Amino acid sequence: MEPWRVFMICSIRPIAEALAGGLRELWHEPVAILAPRRAAEYPQPDFLRLDASNAPPGVDLLFAKDKWAIERLVRAYEPDLTICWGFPWKIPQAALDVARLGSINHHPALLPRHRGPIPFAWTLRAGDADWGFTWHRMDAELDTGNILAQGTHPIEDDDVDIAEFGPKLLQVGLELLPRALERVAAGDPGDPQPAEGASWGGHFEDDEYVRVDWSRPARRIHDQVRAWHLTFGMSGLRAPVAELDGEEVVLLQTRLTDPGGGARRVECGDGPIWVVASEPV
């Protein structure tokens, strides 16, 4: 495979760093990273925030004012391939068609399951046993393009903080990338996504999942707390809300075994859970 000029579309710093490094290891040249222009108060943890101070070295960093600006910015670099991973906007088809080999995306779910902006959160909400990963060709819709490579990784009980368990999931996506690029190089269109099993994982809403019911199984409550953690505040809701000692609190982290350190034990429908962190509503 000859070296390619790759235009990256990404809004998350650890992903941008890992993808740029992974492409270089495969002898490709990442030429630019495009991120969305966002207000300073946008709810994104600092360790995920991509800006000029922490962007991968040797790569131009661009901020698009809106989705319609993407086409001309990509076109300026004359890339062979556009790779998207961790980007919140639906990209117009004209922008996806600029690169000679088209555009591919990494979606952190086993497509066609959990299409949409917060697939990790929906993976937990649905009670899945594994994290899913898919590289696919991009079209004008969200997460509907032909599949190039897929993989899974077991969900572990201690996957509670994305800052801690995120790197191992990032590695799974990178390990699948060579297969996806091989298929692109061969002109392989990929495998159409089946209609069966397709689901949409939109932003969480103000419904029954906002509140914790202690009569439910401990694992389902644990998944509920983790799922809300993985919405990254984009729902605009503070949740999940639980009652403890007659007061309402937002649960921030739980464990299924006693982690020590003064974690609060609470009895659930089938056994205990430990509340590690919470805050007043």
C-alpha cells in the first residue's frame, strides 16, 4: 500500500493523538485535523478537549465554523483519504467525496446497533455484554455506511471512568484500522449494514432513566450510573438522581464490590452496590 495523505476529522484529543500516531506507524501522512468550533462553555472534560496547545505535532489544526465549511477546508489539502473519529456533526456528502479514496469513520458500537452520538452510553443502557467497534464508509446519514471492520471487547465491572478505561478501547479501534485501510486500498465497498438489529442512540431525555430505583438489580443500577457518565453532559440533565438518607443526590460513580475508602453500601433488589461519589441535586 502506497503512503496516503490523510485528512483527519476529530474533536477529541486522545483520539487525535492515537490516530495520528497510528497512521504514521502505517506509513501514512496525517496532514490536518479538523475540529468543530465550540463555545468555551461546551460540556467537554478537559482531558478530551482538543486545542492548539495539545494537538498532535506536525499536523495543521483547523476549526470549522459550521458543517458547510468542511468541504473547502478538506479540498485545500487534496487528501487521498478522509478519516473521521469522534466528531459530532453530520458531514455533507460533498465534503465526504473530496478525498480520492472517499471517507471512513470509526463508530464505537457494533453497527447497525447504537447509531448516534453517545453509543457507549446506550451500550450500557441496553445491558450489552461487550463494547463494540466499527470502521465503516461514510455517507450523508449518520453511521449507516458499509462496514469495513468490526470488533468487540468485554465490558468489565470496573469500567467506570472513561479517563481510565478509554485507552484500552481506543487501542481496539486502532487494531482494526489496518484491515479497514486494506479494504479501502483494494477498492472494496464494504458490507452493507443489515436492517435487522438497527437502533438509534440519541441523547438521553428526561424520562424514567433519570431516576434510580433501588429495587432494581445492582448491576443495572451500576450500568445506569456509568451510562450517564458516558453522555458527557450533552443531555443537559444532571442524572441519575437517587434518594439517600432522605436526600436526593446525583450518583457519579458506583462499584459492585467494596472499593474501600469510605464508599457507601446500599442494598439493591438483588444485593449491595457501593456509592463511590455523589453530589447534591
